[in-house]
Amino acid sequence: MTSESVQPKSGPSRRTLVAAVGAAGLTVALTACGSGDEASDPSTEQGAGGGATNEESGSSAGAGAGGAALAKIADIPEGSGKIFKDEKVVVSQPAAGDFKAFSTICTHRDCPMVDLKDDIISCTCHGSQFSVLDGSVKKGPAVEPLAAKQISVEGDSITLA
């Protein structure tokens, strides 16, 4: 007999194995996060700082753009607003004849919001609250305001631009 020492075959180190598993998990997580509807991402919304008003320009920006008709101006209460769930938008009337629109997707974790009371729209996922009059955060955890949406007001009709 020989006195050869038996050495186990060298394989990947424990550190290499843990790093590979972590990288695979990160890849799966990033792929899952990236496959959502890009239109619901507040960073991709058009416009900043508020919707167009018919007082500022005689007729709102985007007039005649062929957008979806939302409502009649009489349907939007002064000092409050109305949610359009399918369009993921809230239209408000901060002052008589001044109309603004904002996304109803919460800027905290992208939850859709449908709870509007007076001039506050609330997220049922984590409790953030926003003003529908200017899109500002009224209560966190959200820190970013609602994304402005473009609307046009022609005659007595409000249209999503």
C-alpha cells in the first residue's frame, strides 16, 4: 500500500457560493420590479407643478390634443375634486374656474388611491395623504408630491390631454 494522502477536490468557496446566490436573488428582484406598468411610475408622468388652467392661458395647454373627456366643469366641486379611477387621475378646482389634475398613484409605494374626502386624497396602503388642490403631501410616509397631469378645459368640458 501507498501512503498517499487523500485530499478532497477543491470546489467553490463558501464566499463564492453565497455571493452567487445573492446575485441571483438580486437579479430576480430587479426583474420583478422592472416589469410593472411604466405609466404608473410617478417619475414618468408628464408635467410638473400643476395642471393647466383655463384662467392662465385662455384655454388650457393641450387643448385639442384628442384626450379622453373626463367630466363637465359642474361635476368638479370648488375647493375639492373628483377621482377618475380608470384614468388614475384626480381633477380638482382650487378656486372658481381654476382646474388642476394629479395622478392618483401614491408617491410612497405606487399604490392607487381612491379615498377622497373634502380636499384630501388618502392612500389606504400606508396612510399618506395629499392635497388634491395642489398635489402636496399633507401626511407621510410619502415625501414627494403627486405628479401633475395635463388637462384642458374647453367650454364646460374637462379633457385629459
